[in-house]
Amino acid sequence: MKDKITTHPRFIRKLEKDLEFLYVNEDYDSFLVRFNEYESVTSNINLDLIEMFYHILINKKEYESMYQYAEKNFQTKEMTREEAEIHFNMILQSLFNLGMYEVLLEWSEIIVATGESSGITSSLIQFAKHCKEYAAKQIANGTKNDDISEASNEDIDIDKSLYSSNKALVITALEYLIDKKDDSYGQDVYSLLKKETAISVSSMMIIYLKEIEYDAIIEVNKFGETFKYHTSEFKPFETSAKISQTIKWIVEDGNIRLDNEERIEQAIEMFLNISVLWYPLKVPFTPKELAKGFISYTKVLNNELSVQSFYGHVAEWILKIEDEIRN
């Protein structure tokens, strides 16, 4: 008799209303207890309540619980595309915050590979691409930090990395050369640049050539812009992309609009990634406008702002870059 009562639609609706009340009143501990009860009596979980559940775990920084819950759902139940998107999103966020980069790379690759055919929203696919790139970079950096002490060109094997088919290794080598201000690979990088098709790699190559003041004619053809200039005519990356001022505004405005350190870091990371892709083109916005745009985009990627609400010149610029990278 008790089982019939607890699984009756009226009882389930009452549980849902109780959960909504607890969430609105920020009684998060009671919500978690009640949510476990709710899950035990129905398999048709209200998606709004799942999002509330995750929001509480984020608020409590219980990222491991987030990952375990999402993974459990994929292992134990069939779900709609909408529910799968919520769990995918939370898996990426939890692994990002836990620093589990190998697992993050695996999940992000799954989403990128199957996302479009599965009808997953483009914003989630794009977030997965960011996570994939970030995880690959962190893994490469971690390997370098573990294996290299007082690294030299011979230790990191610059020659092998620069000519590798693995784009992450090429970028890691370029970042190393930029950090060391090593100008001995200028001719190599310039030659590679002429046939490089990946925008992320070619942009890093131009940043390197500018950093070491390697003066040569660079042909740029991306995002609808085509021109030839000497590297001496380019502004340094940090100046051209308005890095320090924009990060300052992201942190300042993000403390109000995001109120979450991880979200602020995510907004900064996306800003830097987009800025690298755009370089050496002139950034047509002020630092404050850029900060506002990337904060909004962060909220879109975390399902805190609808795609329809993400509009304006900066939004169009960000999506233009993302679309070309995707195509």
C-alpha cells in the first residue's frame, strides 16, 4: 500500500513542489535529501529539478558528486536528448573543475564526434571543443612539467614537436619558444606557416614570429579578411588583443554577473582562445565590450542564458569565429 501511495502522480507532484520550494528558499541540504527520495519513486525526473540539483552541487563545489551522478545516469537509463545535454554539460564542467584532464578529453571527444548527428545543441558542442583543446593543452603541459626539469630545446625536442601532425604538440612547442624568446626557429616556423591550414596553429606561429621580430611578409586569409603585411607592421599579441584590460573587465564584471571563480576563469580562457584565433587582425571592440560579450557567452555555454538572448556585434563576432573553426 505504501508503494502505491509514494508512486501516485499526486505524491510525485507534491514532491516536485516541495523541491521547488526548498530550492527557492535556498534550503539546499534539505533539497538534496528530498531529491534522493524523489528519484527513488519515479524514473521520469523533471529536467528543471535536475538543473536545480546540479546548481546546488556547483554552489557547494561538489564536483565529484556531479560527475558521479551524471555518469551514473548514462550508465543506468535511457534519456531524452535534452536530459543528455544537461548531463553532458555537467560532466564537462565537473571534470574541468576537478582537473581530470584525461577523462575530460575522452568525454569532450565523444561529444564533438557524435554531437551533430545526435542533434546536440551547437553551444554544447562548442563548449566540448573548448574543453578538448584545453584538456589536450593541460595534458601536454603536465607531461612537460613532469618530464622536463630546467628544460632545454633538446629536452622538449622542438624539432620533432614543430613538425608533428599532432596540433597540440606543435602549439606546445610554439608556446615554449615564445616563453623562452628563442629566435633560432624563425625560418622553420615561417616555412611551416606557409602551408599550415589550422587557424589555431598558424595564429600561434604569427605570434611567435612577431615576438622574436622575425621580419617577413605574412599572408593572412581568415574570417573573410585577406591581406599581406610585414610582421613589423603587426602589434604585439597582448596589445592587439587588448589582453590585460579585457581580463581586468572580465574579472570585475564577472564578480557581479557570474559570482563564480570557475566561470570567470572559463570566460578568460575563451577570450584568450578567440583572441589567438583572431590575431593579427584588429579587434574592433573595447575591452569593456569584449568582457561583456565573453561573460554572456560563458552564461550561454553553461545554460544560464538563452542563445536567443546572446546578440549584438560582439556576439556576432564570437559566433563568426566559432562557426568558421567548426566548418
